[in-house]
Amino acid sequence: MGVVAKRYLATYRHGGRACSLEITAEDHDDAQRRLRSIGLSGQVDGVIVANVATGHLALGPLALIAAAWCWVKNLGRA
């Protein structure tokens, strides 16, 4: 059985303001390592516009609509 990833909240300062981001990691130490690696190789990929639950409904109408909408929005990035 695989390791269950957890969501960790990390905070940092930018322009005098407190900011935060979410890191998915196996444990606290893994989250710390992932946060350090962002400084070396991180990049901003885009704005998260929705979180769509997957699982047994992954091919349901909401997932299909979300996938189509993301595809259309990404056309402008190409």
C-alpha cells in the first residue's frame, strides 16, 4: 500500500505581507524539503480556478464540463 499524502500549509513573507501556499507531502519533513526545493526550481503555473472531486464520479457531467472549460481557457496560453 502506498504512502498517504497530506496537505500542509506553508507561510512566507513577500513585500512585507504574510502569504501562504499549500504543499502536498508525505510528512512534515517531506513538506519542508519540498518547500526548500521551490526556491531552486519553482515556477507559477497559473491560477487555480476550481477543485473538482474525482473518484467514482470522475466521468460525470461536472468533470466533463470542468475539463472542457479548462481546455478552452488554456487555448489562450498556447
